[in-house]
Amino acid sequence: MVTLQLLKTEDAAALLEFELVNQEWFESFVEARDEDFFSEEGIKDHIDFYLSEYDKDRIYPMILKNAQGTICGRANLYNINREKESGFIGYRIGEEFISQGLATYATKELIDVARDTLALSQLIATAATDNLASQRVLSKNGFKQVGFKPEFTIVDGEIIDCYEYRCVIKQLSTVI
């Protein structure tokens, strides 16, 4: 059983291990983190920043943990804009834990948080044009592809195109 939990300061050592073990895997899909991130001080600063942004209602930082307490992934709502009732969603699942439905589960849970806790009406996500797994996760959770973002980011020195997805939560809640 996997649960989605709010990131805590006490998660620092386990989060650093998770990020180090999966660094190469993640960097094959998303822009590389600064090297400073991969240290005790770097991960502590990262968590402190995320929790500070959480306190300001700008981000909802979550981690996925299995029954043994191992971090399996991360999922966040970020760039939360209460005025526009919108936010962005992102996730990363550790290589050892892919193809187990964790990203789908985390996305569904974050949609619930966005609707029930944050009163958001819309979520936005991006997925690389060649990341079919992420595109499937978004589609399964009611996101619709609404745009193309050429040269959106750089991954492993290569310029990557992405699709933009949106989920209108109010419409979604009447269907589910």
C-alpha cells in the first residue's frame, strides 16, 4: 500500500537517498537539478523552501511512501493561484516503482486536494512529447491535451518539446 503524504523536515535523509538513487533516471526525463541539491544541506534547504511556499499557499509538496516507509515518488501542486483558482501539477516516480500506478494514484489524490482543500477549479501539467507514460497518467485523470510547447525545456543537453494538459476540476467532479 502506498500513501501520499505532505513533505516534512524529517523526510530529509530519505528524500536525499531517493533523489540520489534516481538522479540519472530523472535526468533522462526532466531538467537536471543543481549539484548543490544533492547534499544534506541542499536537501534541507529544498525542503525548507517548499514548506515555506506551502505556508504561503503557493505549493502543496507531497511524497509517496510505501508500507515500509520508503519514498517511492513525489507529487506536487505548485504555482497555486487562488485568484485564478488554478495550479500546476507535477510528479516523479522512482525507477524501481514505475508501472505500478503510482503516478495515476498521486495525480488523482492531488486533484482531490486541489478541489476539496484548495478550492481550485483548474490544473495544468506538461508532458514531454515522447513521454507516453506521463501522457497516459494525465489522460486517465481527466486531463485534456490543450497545447504544444516547442523547446520547453532542456533534458540531458537536448531541447525538448512538450504538450500542455489541463483538467477542469469542476467538470471532472460531476463525471467521477
